[in-house]
Amino acid sequence: MSDPVNPNQLDFNTDVPEDTVGIEGVFVDNNQKRTLESEKLKSRKQDRKERKSYAHKIFVLMCMWLFSVVIIIVASGNGSLYFTDSVLIAILTTSSANVIGLFILVSKYLFNPK
């Protein structure tokens, strides 16, 4: 155990060059800082681009699913497609659960606040 130090002898005004920035105890120079910021910016741009792409794909998938559900219901209602009630319920429930579950998973991954 070390001996106590007189607080008047402590020097808190140590000179740290202004071109260094402390990140979790590690000092980096301005060039490394610019490179790090550039990489963060590229990552954010890529995330935004991917979000737009997948948001459009999810929208198209949901529209196709909704259209197919309407077609099945209309065809079953006018008699051109015959399913028993239990089969119709099973088809609509499982397809709805799968598509909505996929939508939720992809949306939570893409739009997760970091």
C-alpha cells in the first residue's frame, strides 16, 4: 500500500497536446481520428442505403401477401375455389403469421436504434 500524498503536491494541469483525443484510455492523433470518423460515416451511409432497399422489399412482400389473401377469400367466397373452413383458416393464419413475423424480424434488425 502506498503512502498518502499531500493534495497540494498533486499536479492536475498536465499538458496534453491538443492534437490527441482520448478514446477509452488510448490516445490517437488527428489523422487516426479523421479515419475513424470517415469509417463511421461510410457505415451510416451503407446502413441508410440498406434500410431503404429492404424497406421497399418488405413493402412489396406485404402487398403481395395482402393481394393473395384477398384473392383466396374472394375465390373461396364465389365458389371458384373450395376449401373447408378449417383449411381456409389454417392457410390464412399460417401465411399471415409467417409474413408478419418476417416483417417484424427484418424491421427490428434494420431499424434498431444503436
